[in-house]
Amino acid sequence: MKSTTEWIGIRSGLLTAAGLIVYFLLMRMMGWAEVLELRGLNLVFLVAGMIWALQEHRRPHAGALDYLTGLGIGISTSVVAAGLFALFVGFWMYFDRSFLELIKQRMWMGNYLNPITIGFGVFGEGIGSGAVASFTLMQWYKRYGGEPQTHGGVTGS
């Protein structure tokens, strides 16, 4: 299958969402899902998915990565991953009412939370952190990992 920029973003988003779902299920099985602060580790999965996607794009392009293309890949990865994970969390909350009640008790506006609003919150959180992570990664690639360097007339990295 041809590795287009769009397909790389979709595929990495699917893999990232799978990682987020497995992480959530493991945390729920171990009883650690109640520690809501651990959701910050979702960013690790998101950044790992973005890095994988950017490397997939760079491989057939001799290590080169156009800034806007990389930014688009990172954002598309986060949109797909956050969207699928938000759908999963929304459905999970619909069936796991005890977990929903726990979250409602611990959150500032808990009285207004339901599976749909939690899903939208997860999606917004994923998109926001994904956009910042994508921008940050592209700043790093622009500085350290962009176009192949030329050293004394010899192209290499």
C-alpha cells in the first residue's frame, strides 16, 4: 500500500488510539483509573504516535521532513487518536456508571458531566495537547532533524 501523508496520519492515529485504549483498560483493571492525574500519561502515547508517523514519512524521503507536512501529520494523528479514544471513553462511561459517578464527584463541574460531555472533554484535551505536541515536535525537527545536512560537499546526516 502506498504511504501517503494522509494514510500515515490515519494509520498512526489508529495505532495511537489502540495504545490509549489498552492503557485505559489496564489502568481500570489495576484500579488506577481513579487516579485522574494519570491521564497526563496519555500525552506520552500521543507523542510516541506522532514520532512514529513522522519517521514513517521521513523514511522514503531520505530523512527530509517539510515543516507544514510534519505539522499536518502530527495534527491528523492527534485528531484520529483523540476522536477514537473519546468515542471509546464516552461509550465506556455509558456502561460503567460507577466510574462516571466517581469522576463526577472529583471534577469541578461534575454535576454537568455525562458520557457525552466527558467524551467531548477527552476529545478537546487530546486535540489541544496534540496541537501543542505537534508544534513542539516540528520545532525540534526543524532544528535538529530536518533536511539532510551538507558537510564539505558531501550530503549526509
